[in-house]
Amino acid sequence: MSKAKIAAFVAALVLAVSSTASAQAAKKVAAHPTRVQLAAWCKNHPAATADCKDARSDTRGIRADRKEVRTDRKDLKSDIKAGNKQEVKADKKELVADRKDIRTDRKDRRQDARDARKDAKSHR
């Protein structure tokens, strides 16, 4: 190939790459509302009250369950030190149940947040 052909090929290649890059940069993807935007929308929009209240109550439930897990762990530790096998077994069951409650509350909160985001997106 001659130098002119190579130069033309390189120029065409550079032009193609730059036009593709600018086309990709021009596309704007709609982002999810941030936590702050979602909270502001929840306060100001009447359609959001149910989902937002549910999400807040789930958050309170998670906090309460975490406190219960902490106390269950303390009880378990003290029963292990004391050597009460029956109490240890009961404390372990209680701990498992409380951790399961945390997981279900987290799932519920995530779903409520998704519902609120859907509402926010549809009411824009």
C-alpha cells in the first residue's frame, strides 16, 4: 500500500471512532432519583405517602430487630459462660428468628423504595 492509501485509511478510522464516541457521549441515560430527591418527592407528593410511610416503618422495624439481635447475642454469650445448655439452645433459636425478621424487613423496605421510585417516575 502506498503512503497516501494508509493515510486515508487512518483518517477514516479516526473519523469513525470519534463520531462513535461523540454519539455515545450525546446519549443521556435517565438516572434513578437520589435518596435526597426521593425523600423530597415523598414529602411533597400526595401519591407517595403510602409507599414512603411503609419504607419508614420498615426502617424502624429493622432498627428494632437489630437491637433485639444485640441483646440476644449478649444473652447467648452470658449463658455460654454460665454453662446453661438449655438456655443457650433457646437463645440460638431466638437469634435465628430475629435475624430472619431483619432479612424480611429489609426485603420489604427495598420493595417499598422501588414502589416509591416507580411512583416518582410515573408522576413526573
